[in-house]
Amino acid sequence: MAHENLLVSNYHNMYLNERNLFGTSIALDDSVKEALNDLPTGNVITTNGENTPTYGNISKVVISSTNESMSVGTRVDLTGQSFEINPATILTSQAQNIPHNNPGQNLAKWRWWVIPREKGSHTLFIDAYTVDEKGNRMPINSTKREIGVILTPAPAENVTTTTTTVPARNYTTAATKKMTPGFESIFALTGLLAVAYLVLGRKS
């Protein structure tokens, strides 16, 4: 009987508050390659500033085979206290049946948007299980993924250096202005001539 392989996104680090596409797949031996090629492994920032997932992974965990006839489907949950985690597809929130008669496509996949909210090294928990007709869970495999969350370097503060220019002193202010030599004599002589003019005018 073919093994069911649990494939896990191989993120080594994430940036704080940056959205990442994280995924797991369960694939039969004949479909592992296809599942790996479709598994998100990291992010690339494109020239237009968008966060685009990269694909192709080497992370694989072999799990025990399940008895599909005894279960409604298989489900994988992703949890982590330091992360904001939301399903990226409708099927992620549902139990899925893994086909066994379509070589290359005998797989099921789950995808989440993951945003780390705290700096430091944190853990994502992956829990795979089958669900029977009564809704009971039977664990398949439980594994931990260590995700080292890295803070992006804060941009250098735009510090504007202000140079204070001291204005040149005005040395010709009223308090320091000096009169041209002889100016006082000219004013005095003008006053005397005016008085003499008035006196002579009255005598005539």
C-alpha cells in the first residue's frame, strides 16, 4: 500500500507583519513530485512591491497510511500563538478525500495566509487527522515547524540637519550710528542765519 506523505512549506524565516502563503499537502508516493512543485516555500518581493510566493520544496514527512473507507476525509490544521492565520482557500477549512486512482494527482492540499505578529523565534503547529462519519478525529501525525521571525531593518530616520545662520550684525543702527564730522556745526550755523534773517526782516 502506498504511503501518504505529509509535505510542509519549508520557511526558515518570515518578516514581522508580512503576509506569507504557507502550505501543506498529503500525497501518495506517485504524486509527491507534483505536490512539492506546488508547495509555497517563501516569498519574493517583486519590482512593483508585491509579496509573491515562491514554490518547490524539499520538506517531507512520511505518515502512516489511513483507511479511507473508514473516514469522511482528511484535514490539516495550522496554529501558532504568535501568528495571524487565515485559510487561503475554501478547501483549507474542510476535510478532503485523497484520491487513489489518478497517478500524479493523488493528493490534497491546504493553504493559509500567515502573518507573524511578534518578533523572535516562534513555532507553527501542524496537526493532521482523519474525520469519521460521526465527526470524530483520529490523529495521523502531529509535527512542529520552527519559524524564526525576523524583523525587517527599520529605515534610517530622515533627520534633517538644521544649520542656524546668524545674521550679520548691523553696525549702522541708530544707537551706534556716528554723525559725519562737522555735521553739528552746519546745523548751528543754519540756526544763526535764520535768527539774523528774522531780526533784519523786522527792522526793514
